[in-house]
Amino acid sequence: MRAIKGLQSLWLARAAAVLVAALALPAAASAQDVTYAGDVARVLQENCGRCHHPGTAAPMALQTYEQVRRWGSRIKTAVENRMMPPGWYIDRTVGIQHFKNDPSLSDQEIETIVAWVESGMPAGDPSQLPEPVEWKSDHEYWALEDEQGWGPPDLIIESPPFTVPANSGDQWWEPDAAIADVLNTELTEGRWIRAVETRPADSESGYVFHHANTTLRRATADGPRTPAYLSSAAVGKRTDIYPDDAGKLLLPDDDIHFSMHLFPIGREVVDAQIQIGVWLYPEGEDPKFATNDEILFNSGESRDLGLPRYTDLLIPPHGYQMLRGNFVLEQNARVHSIRGHMHLRGGYQMMEAIYPDGRREVINKIDWNHLWHTTHIYEDDAQPLLPKGTVIISSSLLDNTADNPSNPDPDQWVVYGRRSVSEMAHIRFGITWIPDEDFEKMVAERERLKARPVSDGG
């Protein structure tokens, strides 16, 4: 009798496993009938097509059955491990999980690709293929125009050109000349920025592009022009989007300064440039809040708030270093985005908050990967609301061991530096300082939304 019950339990377990696997696939699909044309092509087109075509940074095109079949086993591994789509390194086990720009595949989409590869990658009926998409190269489109439907930028600012030699080390192009002509020509009065996007000026510029930081410099009555963040870009990060009620003021006499990191690719690239697209609020429309945008925290220190940049970094061979510090907010803050930054020895980064009432929570943990840089943009009702007096704890773990797959040489001592083989560690919060009365209303509204019953649509 015990043997019969044991067999029944085994049968029920196997039946449950089969049921779970079947439910994970699209409706009317099973491991036997998942095909490229009927199932996989649409998933790849919607989630991978923007990058995996000629003229982009992706290492291969994934537009046809033949192309996808060739890379099938690697695609399966990449989606199972959530390495692809790339750039989403938020730890799913802790912290806030509601973001506007999470590109991750659903569990169902992952199971569809896995089932297709494991069943031999059948082509299927060509009549079921989705309509092809004519993708543009990186320098031919604005994401905010194509994907957000905002129309073309109101201003386009182009960097001074720089010729990258065929063979050399890292190139940092920081032209002395400021760009002011565009603003003087296009603006007759102050206008508020709602978003900024950076793209290469042409395909060759895209191939040598590593990253760029762009700043505004504004004249002051009693001293030199003071810098303020305008935008930054790297592989995987093109846009800076402000909350609907916030913006940054742009004046006709502001100067634009560029700092670009370029890298040789084996052939000379003449006149490499980037373009900055700026979307403005309509004339006469002022947002309620002036955003401070990305505030830079280095082990709890913030360069943008007048504290020094953290450079005391020394990682031994086959060792680790943990950088940790804290910063006390002197004003109420609403955080609209988080972005980490380390180099090849990066392990993870984490931001925590200790509130004035003593509560402590992890805001987010980022499992670092240097191949892709992402600004994680919070959903409106998930943006951290941090009252003044909150202690921000910033932690960065650097891993110089052989267990770190991106480590080029664990036998080396590693110090602070701008090159990828050196290290740095900072975390950026997209921050808007909020006055007390408005902040209290935001907190009350957040509490109301949390208490709203599910039947009310919450």
C-alpha cells in the first residue's frame, strides 16, 4: 500500500511539473509545436530587434531564422540567465522593483525560447512571421522621438570633431572651446528642459564611442561660470528624462562643454562627434519643480553637493574592497532614477536609507556588469520619497578575483583611474528637492495609494 501511495505521489509530482511547463508557454503552444515563425520571431523582434541589426553595437544580427538558429544555444543560455536583453542588473530579491524602462523578458517569453531551442529549433510556417521592421542605425534615430512619440528634439547640439587614431590608448576629448552658438541662435529667453538624449553623429563615431558627459556652464555675477550636469551617455544609456512636473532651466547665454571618452578600433576615424538632442517644455510653460537631476554619490559622498570625489581605492590581487559611506539629506528628496557605475572589477552597488524615525531599508542593489550602462527609471508611484534628515548609505563591492568573469587580470593591484582597467565606484540618484508642504502632500498621496483596496483598481 505504501508503494502504491509512493507511485501516486511520484505520478502527481510529474503531472504537476508537466502542467507548470505547459502553462509557462504561450496559449495553444507546447514544447513540441513552438516554432521560430509562430512564436520566437515575434519575441526577438519586440525585445531584441532594436539592437541586433547592422549598424549598432550588438555583435550579431538576429533578424532571420538562419541568423537566430546559428546562435540558438547561446540565446537560450543568455535569456535563462537574464543576461539578455542586457542592462537590467537590479537585484530582484531586494529593494524597489517597479520601473518604467525594465526591458526584461517575461517568464513566459523565456520559456518559449528555451522550449524552441530544446525541441530542435524548428522553422515553422513562414506565413506566421511578423511583418519585418526597418530598423535604423544608432545615429539615425532619436529614442524619445521613435519610442516615446515626442517628435524630433527642439534643439540639436553637436560636439566639436575629434579624429581618433587607428592604434593608440584611450582618448579623452575635452575641447577648450565652449558651444554657445546654438543656444544664442535658437533661444531668445530661458526655456525649461524636459529630456535630453545623446547619440553618435554617424556610424563611425558610434564605433569609437565609449561614453560622454556634457555640462552647462552659466555665468554668475561674482565669479567664473559654474558647471551643472546636462547629460551623459554610454553603451545602453542614451536618455535623461525628468518627471512630468520637473525640468532644468536653459538660458541663451549658457555654454555647453563636452567630455568624451573614445577608443581606437584599428582604423582612423576622422571627425568623430556626438549630438545632444534637447526636448523643451512649451514656451511659457514652467514646470513646478527645478530638478537637480543626477546627484553623484561616491561611497556616501557627493561631488555635486560640494564633497570630494572618492579616490582612495586600492584593491589587492585576488582580493576585494568594500567602499561605504553616508550622507545626510538636508532637504526633502524625490528620487526619479538610479544609476550605478564601476569598471571591470565591479561586483555590486547598493543604496540604503535610514529614515529620521529610525527605519532602515534597501532602496536598490545593482549587480554590476560593465558591458551595459543603464539608468533605472522608477515608476511614478515607486519613486523613493526621502525626508530631510534621511541618512543615505552608499556601498560598492569591488571584486578583483578570478571568480569575476569580467576581470582581465586578477594578479594586478588595482587603483583609482579613468581607464576601464583601473577602477572607480559611484552611484547616481536622479533627485528633485521638494519643499516641505509639497513633500507632505506627496507622502500622503503615496500612503493613500498603498491603502487603496484592490477592487479600486490598485
